[in-house]
Amino acid sequence: MLFSFNFFNMRTDILFTRNYLLPEEEYGVFADAGSTEVPNGLCWLAAVTREKGYNTSILDAHVLKFSNRKAASIILRKNPKYLGISADTINIFHAADLARRVKIGNPDIKIILGGPHLVAAPEETMNRFYAFDIGVLGEGELTIVELLKRLENGEGLETVNGLIYRSGDKLETTEKREFIKDLDTLPLPAWDLLPDMRKFYQPPLHGMHRGRSTLLITSRGCPNQCTFCDRAVFGNYCRAHSADYVMKMIHELYYKYGIRHLRINDDNFLMFKDRLKAICEKILNEGLKITWSCFARVDSVNPEMLRMIKRAGCWQVSFGIESGEQRILDEEKKGISLAKIAEAVKMARIAKLKVVGFNIVGHPLETEKSIQKTIDFNKKIKVDDFYLQFMTPFPGTELYDNIEKYGEFDKDWRKMGVFKEPCFIPYGLTKEVLIKYQKKAFWQFYLQPRVIISYLRALKSFSDFFNFFKTGFGVVLSLIIKRKKNEK
């Protein structure tokens, strides 16, 4: 059963949701290899509203694969006072359609929009989609509590920082809200309001390690200046939950939900070195039988650190390599060198950690030669997994504001998916060439004998075996067949 009897019979003040997006819309030809992660952001929002006494629910329509029609029907039956919708750029039109359906069914429900897309393009978004009543700009946990209190009391919103809202026929924007300085003041995420995370949420292929796994976030903000990254929500102000708070989250997931593998999704989990050491020591001292993976910058690691995280259960580290062409990295203010990338990957492999290389095709200044360099570089340094997505200049990024000097850009929000098809075409290239190289890169890398053998050795269960052939081998086979057809 997806819902208990109490789901529909318990009064709800606020319901949080995210809409369903077809895998083909998000991942294109890689739809079978897509993932569905736990919406930790919604869980923190739900936790703070519940803590303040509001009856709170989450409807994760995305993971339940509910159409907007079905999701709207469930929301209207649940009949909350307030509906919070989270959306990024590629699904903002779907989110707006869901909001419209709810408004038609019950105009009295206040619909509140949040997420990275709204923060990047607030006025344009609200002007396009009239079903959204209020938008939350930036971190939402403190804002949502103040907002609900004002709405409940029938008071004005002009002094609630971090909002864009309708006032008659006009849009009003309040002052920017400061970032939350102490993240430990937040309650633990309300994971209990989600569907069974062990059953419904699917890790990406490169994150497949243990059946009972989930995604965890332990810090916010990124200090770097990459021109293609959107830092609109969390900014350059880096903050982290304490080691004790992180362990509370781990304990909750381990003992209550039976989670045994964590995919830590911080921009750079290894940046807070004292905290990292404390977390590793606590995991080891408690003898927790968990494994985990994380993201890191290549200039943030050293051999001692990598050996330490390996001892504490880390099995995989992901690096943002982006390109095998140094001039492209420099143009995009990546702040790293190819030599440093190679050194970090070597250190990780010596520490017996698996390495995922995240890369982009279609950079500013990109050429066919530079794309091939990227493929060859990842093979040369022997990353264990290779991801290549299309350059997408999202609203809110530095690149978005000056992208026209590098090539042709289709600003249709519905096309801004990093896997589906390129919306930005660098001068001198075509869409067809970029798609060809993305597919070529994938099958060239994953048909290497060392990569196939590595995956086969990692299979621990029939479920792993099934997922490997469905999402991994199946995608490679599909790309090879399409390649041969194109060559005829």
C-alpha cells in the first residue's frame, strides 16, 4: 500500500511535493540508467513545519510516478491549506501544470514554490505561471515558518525576508534572507513522511554498492567560482552540520530504516577536514557496518585523508573533471589543472577507492578534438566510472549571462536537461556532433575489459545483477546498435 488510512483522514496544514518527470524527458537515451534520489530538501522543510506544530505531509509524486492529474487528485482529496512545490529548471513547466490543476480544483489552497529555478529567475517564473501564489527565495526552512505564521494570522508578508509574492496585479519581493549559520539548529529530515526509501528510491548506476542505500546531505555552499554552476540557493558561504549531527542522521538511517550505504551528496564532503576526521573516528569507534561514497575536489585530497576515509567505510569518491582540455578548464574558472586531476585519481586508486569522473561535452571553446581529449584523458587516468553530460547554462550561472559569445543557446527551460539533448551549441560544432560524441564516449569507456570486469566483481546479489544488465549493459548495447545503424 502506498498510503495508510491515516494519510487521507489526518488533517494537513501543509503538503510538500515534487512532480513526476518521465525518465525520457530527463535522461533521454540514458533513461534506463537514471536515478531517483530522496528529496532531502523537502524532508527538512517538512521537519521544521512539523516541529512548529503544523500538520505536515509529503507527496513524492516523482518517485511514485504519479501523473499531474493523479497527484492533483490526491492533493485535492487531502485538502491542505498550503501546498509547497519544489522545482528545478527542467520540470518548472510540469510543476506549473500541477499547480494549475490544484488551483482549478480548489482556489483557496495557497501554492508556494521553491527550488533553484525560482531563485535564479524569480520575476520571470512568477509572471509566466500565475498558479503560484508565493515563491521562497533561497534556503527555505526559516522562511517557511515565518510565512505560515503570517498567513495563519492574516498578516502582511512584506517583512518576511526571502519572498516573492503577488499583491494584487503586482509582484513584491522582500529583502534577501541571510543564510542559516548553524545548520544543527534544524531538526533531522522527516524521512518518515516519504514512501519506503529502500523500495522506491533508485541509486545511479555508479552508486550501486548495496541494496539498502540512500542519499545524504551534510553541508551547504561551495567556495568555488565555476562559471557553469548555480550557487543561487546556497551561495559561496560554506556551512556544515557538526560531526554529532551527521552521526544522528546516520543512526536514524541505520537503525530505523536499515540503510547500509550512504551516498553523501555534498559539493565537497572532504572540505571540512576536522569534521571529516571526527566523523570517521565515530564510525570506526562505533563499529558501524556501513559503506559510503562522496564528492570531492581534486585539490582537496591527500593520501592520508583518502586512507582514513577508506578505513571508515568509504568505497568511492567522485571528482568533477569536466574536460581533458586545460584551456577550457581555465576559461570556466575551474581552478584546477589536468596534472592535479591525474594526481588525485592516482592517490584515490592507491587508497583502493573507486573513482567516478564527471565530465561535460559542449563547453565554451569546445572542439571535436577537445571532446576526444576528454574521453582519452579519463581512460588514461583510469577512472572507474565515467559520466559525460551536455553543457547546460542554467539561469543563475555566470555562464548564462554571457553564453551568446560562445555559441548558440536555446533558452527554452523545458530543454535544459544535461543528458537529453544539448541546448547550447558551441561555435564550430553542431547538435548532431555533440550527441554523437556523448554516445561514443559512453560505449568507448564502458566496453573496456577492465571496466566490465570491475562491475561484475561488484555484483553482490541478484538485484545488483539485474540492475547492472538493465541499466548498464542495456544502455551500452542500445548505443552500439544505434551507432551501427547510423554508420550504414
